[in-house]
Amino acid sequence: MNTILLLARRELGAYLSTTWGYVILSSVLLIDGLLFNTWAMGDAPRYSAEVLEEFFFVCSGTTMIAGILMTMRLIAEERQTATITLLDTAPISEAQIVIGKYLGAFAFLSIITLMTAYMPALIQINGKVSFGQIAAGYLGLLSLGSASIAIGTLGSAMARNQLLAAVLGGSMLGLMVIGWLTSRLTDAPLSDILAYVAIFDRHFQPFMRGRINTESLIYYGSVTFIFLLLATRVLQSRRQS
């Protein structure tokens, strides 16, 4: 456990001490702020709950993109700069490497996500928002972010450089998002399967509306576990080869 926490702290420190980390942080806050004012708030009169729902909708997109951009360097950078050899020869397991790096990235994404909390608070000026809806929405964003980071971690474990890691992670995440759109063009039971597998829509919408869905939490937890397990298997195969 101490090894995992040390790796997580190292990764979090890397985000907080490099330009790339602050570029992601400032970009997410800027885009979320612009979309909040132009899309969520808008000019058309809406109930506060609807504005908050739109806010979480736009934040879901930036959360997924940020998750991929953050993880593109996790393992691929180690391989690109040849520092992966130090990890391979260190007395730590592949699972500890993957979990430590995942936790560091998730901690940084959590910081970015929670820094947007002032936006829902602005709705309170001209309306009234439910704390329950805010809490459920942020729980959904963190769950979605956790799954996105796990997917990006697998892409980073598979790639030899950061650009390829971003492409692989983005492609896998994109396929899981497209499943939501494809389900609308197919018939049952295939449409039901695609809708369930999709990382968005069915599993995220309850959180947007202020409902904590246990099924969705299990889904996001399962996606996180499966992709981290696959990333561990990739590292194990590379270490043995």
C-alpha cells in the first residue's frame, strides 16, 4: 500500500509541477465556464434544475477528454524516455504500478472537477438548486472520470509514445461513447446491449438529474476494474518478453 501511495503522490506531483498539468486544468475550467454561460445558462428561461442538468452534461465531455489527455503520459512517457526500465527492475508489481499511476491521475482529475463547484453556486443567485442534485452530479462526473482514466491507462500501457497513447485511449473511449448513438439506430436486443455498454447516456443521465443510480456506479466501477486489469496484463507481458 505504501508503494502505491508513493507512486500516486509522485504522479500527482508531476501534474502539479509541470506545464502540461496546468494546461489541462486551465483548459477544462475555461471550456466548462464558457459552455456553462453560453449553453447551460443561455438566454432562454429555464428552471434551475434544468440549468444544472445541462451543466453536468457539458462537463461530462470535458471530463472524458481530460482523462485521456492526462493518461497519455502515465506509462507511455516512461517507455518513451526509457525510465520504464527503473520501474521494471524495482521490487514492485505491475498491479502496483498501474494502480499507483491511476490514483495519481484520478486525484488530479478530482481536483479539476471540484474546482468547477462555483458554477452551480452561481445558479443560486437567480434561482434555487438542490444540494442533492449537485452531489449526485459530481459523483457521476467522478465515476465517469474514473472509467475514462482507466481506459486511458490501458492506452498508455499499450503505446510506445504519448501521441499513440492518446489515439488508442481516445479511440477506445470513443467507441464506448458511440455505443450510445448506435443503440438508437438498432433494434432490441442489440440496442439494449449497446445502450448498457455505452459509457454515457443510460449510466450518466440519472446523476445529471440528481439521482444516484447503484447500477451505474457498479457499471463505472466494473469498467475501471476491467481496464486497469487489462493494463496490468499488458505490462506483465512486456516485462516477460
